[in-house]
Amino acid sequence: MMEKKATEQQRFYKPYHFRTEIVRNKEGPLSLIFTNFHLDDFNRELKLWLHVALVNEQSAYEEGGAREDLIDFIDQLHRLIEALYLIHKKGMKVDKPSPNKIANIIGKKNVPISLSETESDNPLIVILSFGKTFNADYVKAELLDMLEALITYDGHRKIYLGGLVSFYQHLHFLIKIAYDIYNKNKKRLDSK
């Protein structure tokens, strides 16, 4: 009779989880976030979140003022993500561009479109403006309201919820990074 080797399961341990990996990542949290979700992914997902939040009749956005605030918030959130993406890109080692078609296609993706030239050159401007305009508690509440709208949506559009928690975590950490940067640099705003 052959004996089965029992493999010991390490209980209450996850070998990989984004929340622990982001702390361990040597290249920094922005690198991990933008490796898992590209700028275009954030833009596409937030467009979907906005659409669903506005059409879901069971959401926090029944009143016109709430919808207007959400639209303005999403516009500024797009700008914030683009600013953080530019900071991420400035910290990356850039290889010489490859002349092949794939490199050309990739080069046309993930291009910030919401920022002015001045803001693109100095993304800190956008981060400071976002932090001054929206307090962190409001941002957390707005994200949770949109998340709830997605989960409770029962309209005609088919929504895949499989990556929802992962996307939310990445977005949450982007915002945390933005507020860390804001809090370290807000003295510049106060002195103006």
C-alpha cells in the first residue's frame, strides 16, 4: 500500500495578495498599480462606473445635485489618475523605442488627455488641486457609493463583476498615494 504524503497547509496565509504585495514592491506602489491596471483600464472602468451610477435607480445619485457632483468628481479623478500615471512614468527606466508595429500601437495607448502641458510637466499641480477640492472622506464615500451602484445594478447592460474588488483596491491605493503626496506638499498651497 502506498502512503499518501500529506502536504501541510499553512493556515491563514495568502501567498499573494495585492494589499501585502504593494507594501513589499521594491519599485514602489505606483509601479505595481499601473502594471496591474493601465491608464486606459482606469479610464474605461471609471466611465463604466459613472454610467452605471447615473442609470441605476437604486443608487445614491437620484437627485440632480448628487449626479452633478459625481460627474465633476469623476472628471477630476481622471485628471488625478493621469497625474499619478505621469509620476509613475517619470520614475520608470525607458528603453529605446522599438520600431515594430506592436511598439507603435502600445505607444499610442495610455496617453494622458485631460491635463494641460503645464500640468503634464508638473503633475503635482493636479494632485494638490484634487486634495484641496475633495476631502479624503468625501472621496471614500463617493467611491463606495459608485461601487454599491455597480453591485446593485440590474439594467440591460451586462456587467462583469469578477475584477471589481481588485479594481477598487487599486483605485483606493492610488487615492491613498495622492493624499500622502498632498499632505506632504500642502504647505506649498498654504503659503500661496
